[in-house]
Amino acid sequence: MPMPALQFPEFSQPTRLQLLQGPQWRALGAPVWIKREDERDGLLGGNKWCKLMGHLQAARAAGYTQLLSAGGAWSNHLHALAVAGARYGFSTTGLVRGNPCQTPMIADAIAAGMEIRFVPRESYRERHHADWLQRLTDLPQAWWIPEGGAGPEADVGLQQLAAELEAQTDGDVLLAVPVGTGTTFAGLVKALPPRFSVWGFQVFHDANLCKRLTPVLASARAGWQLWPTVSMRQHRTLSPELSAISEQLQAEEGMRLDTVYGVRLMAVLPQRLAQHYCLPATVVILHTGGLQGLRGHQFLRAA
Ligand SMILES: Cc1ncc(COP(=O)(O)O)c(C=O)c1O
């Protein structure tokens, strides 16, 4: 008998829009809001959950009981997958890049029931090869979720997020989103109507991302643009400038952002907006969660 389709109560209510109060935002002349996706769920907040829900549905529909994915030792994605798998009745395996190590993320994932396998960096680098998984021995028969929760299944949750944004706003909207693989950005651009313009802020230096996204977004109705941030290549450590922005956000807005994506976006956005010739009626920033990674602060400072 087929298993019943999954329902996700986490998506029964929209997450709130919080108006930013800091002087750098108020000076812009258009209200700047932040969509608190981090508040979607105590453990499953941020864009990770949006990207995962379609994978869970597809895995259930295809009869899989195990989920398999990959990431780093601080991966927000593996953290969310471990929690989501436990909550929705899947076993999970995480392929973690590098030598065996312990991080709070790995400890949480194991506590949630995830099996962790470490994959040496030389092998992990080949992960985009078609037969990479076949080369790793003794893997379970599992639904494969590409690194970061990418793949067409990610669009399911991102369409729900887009529908919330549409219902919560009027008129022209500029939506600012941090970009890693570009899955969240592309899914939102594809799902939003023409009154939205989506700015993606690239955290990693990837000169080909724009080229890869252009055909994917060819028939999108929303506008889109990619911008660089304070790239990870320039600042592998958490610089004093980024630390100060993080502290300022906490003091002015009562809010934390993750330091890999969110704070890097915030470091460049006010200036980008100030330089823009004509701001739309509303600016919305997507809070993509990842706050579990803040426990790596010491590590970032020391790296
Ligand atoms: C906190 C946070 N923000 C943004 C992103 C970037 O998302 P994407 O890889 O979909 O571009 C990630 C990665 O999933 C993330 O963990």
C-alpha cells in the first residue's frame, strides 16, 4: 500500500516580515523588511527547510525510507536534513567532507539519528561526477539529495515561500537573497511574478554561476541580478568588519544572522541600495537561517 503523502505543518503559517530600524536602512527612503524564515521552526528554520520539503515528498512518493546527502562539517543543510529525517520517519546518512572530526553540527546530526560518513577531500572534490556515489562503498539504498538541497525538488518549498512573499507585499518589491549554490535564488526567481526583482548576493567566488543560471531563468517573469559580497575567498576568517555588522544587527534589530551568508549580504546591501537609481516601494531581505553555524565563530576567528 502506498505511504500517505507528507503534510508539513511548519508551512501552515507565513513567517513574519520585520521592519529594519537601523539608521542606514531608514536613510534609504524605502522601508526595508526582513522575512524571518529563521523563525519557521525552532530546529528547521531558514531556506534549508524550503529546499528539503520537496525532496522528502518525492522520496516518500518513490517509496524510499532513507535519505542521503553531503556537506561540510558545519553544514546547515546536513543539520536540517538530520532533523527533518527524524521528524518525518526517514533514516539519514550524511557524507561529510574531510577527515573525521567533531563539531557541534555533527554532534546534533548524530543525536538526531543521522549516520555520518567522512569522505576524504580528494574524493569529495569529485562529487559532481556521475558515478561518484557508486565509487563510495556500502552506501544505503537511499534517496539522494544533492549538496545544499539542490535539484528540481527544491522548487516545491521555494514556490510556497514565493506565494507567502506575494501575499505579504504590494507593488514593486526588491528581494535580496544570499547565494551559495544559487538554488534558493533561482527557485524564487522562477516562482515570483514580474513585480518582484530578486538580487542575489554571491558569497563564494563562482564566475560561472551567472552563465549557468541564465538559461534556467530564461522564461522567469521576475527580474534578477547577481552581486558580489565580501567573498569567502577574501575573508576566510570572520573579519572585525563582519563581526561589527553582526553585533550591530543584534543591537539595532534584536536579530542574529549567520556569518557565512547573512552577515556578508548585510555588509554590502545598504550601499548597493543607496546607489540604486530608483528604489521600489518595498525592499525585503530573506533571512535564510543557519544560526546553528554561529557555534563555529571561535573556529572562524581562529582559522
Ligand atoms: C544560511 C544560508 N543562507 C544561504 C544559503 C545559500 O543557499 P543556496 O545554496 O540555495 O544558494 C545557504 C546554503 O544552503 C545557507 O545555509
